[in-house]
Amino acid sequence: AGVAALIGTVFLGPRFGRFEPRTLPLFGHSIPITSVGAILVAFGFFVLNSGADHRITGVAYGDRVG
């Protein structure tokens, strides 16, 4: 993972405007897109926690999923 990150940073290079004056304005963030991302992260967290228990296939373990 570290080598992949290093290759990615070498490939992408520095941010625009990092070493020279900024020519393009920095636009604001999108609140709806940020909200959707936060909901997806929370949903993924709950799915990961319920799926981490590998014994949810029997009748006795139905309460764990809930």
C-alpha cells in the first residue's frame, strides 16, 4: 500500500497553486454531496460491524443482526 501511495503521488505531482500563485479560484464545498458521503460512510460502518460476525446464518443468531 505504501509503494502504491508513493507511485500515486509521483504520478499526480503537487497540487495546482502550491508553488506558484493561485490562478484558479478555490470553490466551496458541496453540502449535499458531503451529506451523502457521510451517510454512505455510516451505512458502511454498520454493514461492516454486522458482517464481521461470521455466525449470522442460524436461527439462534438472528438477534445479532438486528
